[in-house]
Amino acid sequence: MFTRKQKHILIKFFSMFSVVRGYNILIIVVAQYLASIYILAHDKPLRQVLFDPNLFVIVLASAVTIAAGYIVNNFYDSEKDLINKPIKSKLDRLVNQHTKLSFYFVLNFIAVVLASYVSFKAVLFFSVYIFGIWFYSHKLKKLPFIGNLTSAILTITPFFAVFIYYKNFEHVIFVHATFLFLILSMRELTKDLENIKGDLALNYQTIPIVYGENVSKIMLTVLSVLTLIPTFLLLFKFKLGYMYIYFYLSIVLLIIFLVLLWKSKTKIHYLILHNILKFIIVFGVFCILLIDVDVVLNRLF
């Protein structure tokens, strides 16, 4: 049995884990390593990639920066979350705002120190990334279009850090990035539809509030169609191994998404749509394993 003090520490831990969304960070870490092994550094021995200290530091600095970003985002969205996410908000509030902000500054400091191990350019990169996350949370997320675009860019930035490190400029990487960017943009707009009640109460000028739900649905439809361009390029122009299964599944899920989208009217409907897009993103991370399976297995030796 846990003592009262141990229970208190455990509750605080889970509260902070909820604030920094530890499960999301874990997915991003896995995605960065899989992208490095299978796509960005596919010509290097597996052991060399896995045990590269510079890559490890970049991934760790990314994770720490993202955690800090979730904290500052939680700080600015605390009132809105009381309306949109009341249960999660109660858990998050078990850690006071002063502690969260202190942890935020400590994490950002750690990220910069870690980046200094790699290079001065890495320090500049993560410093700009940290500022970008803060500026988005403080100002940009309340603006239509700009907020959605910035959020999608910030989400994909950790992969850009690894991309810069390996300096791999193959066309297939840009096509993968375009697919991911479009899905992330769709997710951000769907989140705006899902959180319209809290955004309206706190005067957030999101696309659904400024232009209405129908315009938002039209935009999501256009983005879905645009997603087909990188999808078909990846399917018919590049070698994907067994990952083609993922992209065919993505097409089916996007069709289901569009059918449900035009029937959606309530928060729970938009939550289902959000989860479809989240599944496409997360499942895509693990489906990277399907790229040239035989070649990768040979790299183990």
C-alpha cells in the first residue's frame, strides 16, 4: 500500500504527465528514430543510427522542448480547457501554475544545454523553436489560418531537426512531409470545430468562429483532396515496401472522414473525426517499419 505522501507524489506525477502529454512525446520520439532509420539515414548501418549520440541529443532536446511547449500551452488555455476538457482540466490543475511555469523554464534551459552538445546551429534552432511555441501559445493560436498553419509547422519541426542533421534531400522525404503536414492541418481545423464552445466563450478568432462551420467543412474537404496528391505520388512513384497498405488504408479513412464530416453537428461528432485523423498519424508512425523490410533486416547484421 502507498503512504499518503507517496500517493500525493503519484497524483502530482500523473497530473504533470497529463499536462506535458507524455504519450504524445513518446510517439514523437519513436517517430523521429523510425524516420531516421528507414527514411533519412536508410543508407547507414542500423547500429550507427541507433547509437549516434548526436541524434540521441537532438531527439531528447526535441522531447524536452515539446514538453515545455505543452506546459505553456496549458497555461494560456487553462480557462478554455475548463469548458472544452473539464475532466482533463481538473487533473491538470492538481499542479499549480507557479510549479508548471518553473518547470517550463527549467525544461527550456535543459533543451538549449543539450543542443549545445551538438553545435551552435542546434542551439539557434531550438532557441527559435522555443520562441515559436511560446509566441504561438500566447498570440497566434487565437488567429484564424495563421494559428492553424503555425501549429502544423511547429508539430512537424522536430522531424525537420533530424532532417537538417542528416542533410538528406531526397524527393520522397518532401512528399512524406507534405502528406503529414496536410493531415496535421486537417487535425488542427477539426480541433477548432471540436472546441468551438470554449473558443467562442474566450474570444478565440478561429476559422469556425469567424467563417462558420460550413466554410470549415469545405476547407477540410479541400485539404482531404489535396492529401491525395502526395498519397498517389508515394504509391506510384516511390518504393514504399509494404507501407503501401497504410496509404490505401488512409484513403479509405479519409473517405469515411468526409462522409462523417458533412453529417457532424456536435462536439462528440467532431471528436470522432479528430480521432480518425489522430489514428492516421499515429498508425503511420509504426507503419514506417513496413518500408523495405528485407533491406532493413539485412542492416541488423
